[in-house]
Amino acid sequence: HDISFKVKSGQTVGIIGSTGSGKSTIMNLLCRFYDTSKGEVLVDGVNVKNLDLYDLRDNIGMAMQDVFLFSDTVRANVCLGCEREPSEEEIWKALEEAGALEFVQNLKDGLDTLIGERGIGLSGGQKQRISMARAFLRGSQLCILDDATSALDMETERQIQKRLEEEKGRTRLIIAHRISSVRHADEILILENGRVLERGTHEELMKKRGYYYETYQCQYGTEERGRKACQSMQ
């Protein structure tokens, strides 16, 4: 409701909020999994409804919380959606960016290791990292990470975030529950009941001492006032 924001090319925007606040809805509207009933979503000034659906989605790389992997090799799962066959070097680079390099190297057959339907035999974090490598390998101009690091430990997530910060030129939307996933974004939107409750950089939002500040205290601090955010996130 009444949400309006702009993302410049090359920027990273973080979107956080409690379950059901509307975070993933924004991603669904951008990718046209369903359309707006009012208002419009523009890409380069063009309404997404007027863009060719294939071209729109071809320029968006997505890594979701609910990862779908099919019964095939790691290589085939990472390369899913690529129009051309990527080189070995490109595949390993994407796996490194996603923090998946070491665990794939340690698999019995490396890239040619067979995995079961929906990634049976892999941990939740391993599946998410393969999904991110898939998104990075496509080289899309816009990358959407929808709670894509929820199953990762804090150190692995930190390493991935560092790599993303070092990479220039790609536009990113990062949807998350953990502040660690969005704290270095150029702008952070906090959603509540389908509306923007707060917006700004990490430093600006901490100074406001509102919902974002309370969430931060809940996740990383010990202040009594953090309890309100903790309760709302359950």
C-alpha cells in the first residue's frame, strides 16, 4: 500500500520486515509472477507490463529461500537458465562468490556429482549456495536474493556479503529477516503490513531508534526494548 521507491543502477537495496509484511510481494511484482492492481512497476522507465516477459526475466537473477534443485549434476543445476554453455572457470567463480567452492570441491565427483531431486543429500545451506551460484553465473543486471542466506551460518553469510560488496555494477534487491544481510545496502526499507515503516541507511535507521533499531537490539544486543521486535518477528 502506497509504496514508492527508486533503485539506481548498481545500487543495493535491502528489504526487511516481519513475516507477511510484503517483502516477497515486491519481488513477485517486479518479476511479474503477478501484476499490480493499482500503480506501476518501472524498469528503465518502462512499465514491466509493456516489456517482453522473456526479456524481463532473462535480465533478473534470482536466489530464493525455497530452493529447487533437480536430479542431475551440480554442474547442470548451477548452469540452469544459461543461454550459452559457461566455461569451467566461470562456474567455479560463481561457486566461489556464493561460498560454495570448498564444499563442491570436496564432493566425490566435484561438479559432476549427482544430487537427488530437490537437493536430497545436501544441507539447507549447501542448497542455498548452489542457488546463489546459479543466480550469479547468469550475470543478470539485476540480482534478487529473497531470504537466500537464511540457512547459512553467520560467518559464511559475512563472506558472501563481502564478495557482493566488492562486485561493482550489478543492481541487487536483498530481502531478508537478518539485519546482517542488509546492513551495508545503499538503502534499507522496513515493511510492516504492506507499507514502508522506515527507510534509510543502517546508520540513519539506528539513529531513529525505531523498529529497525529494536530489531538490531533483538538480534545483536541485550537491551530490554529489543523484546518488542523479537516478539513481532516470531
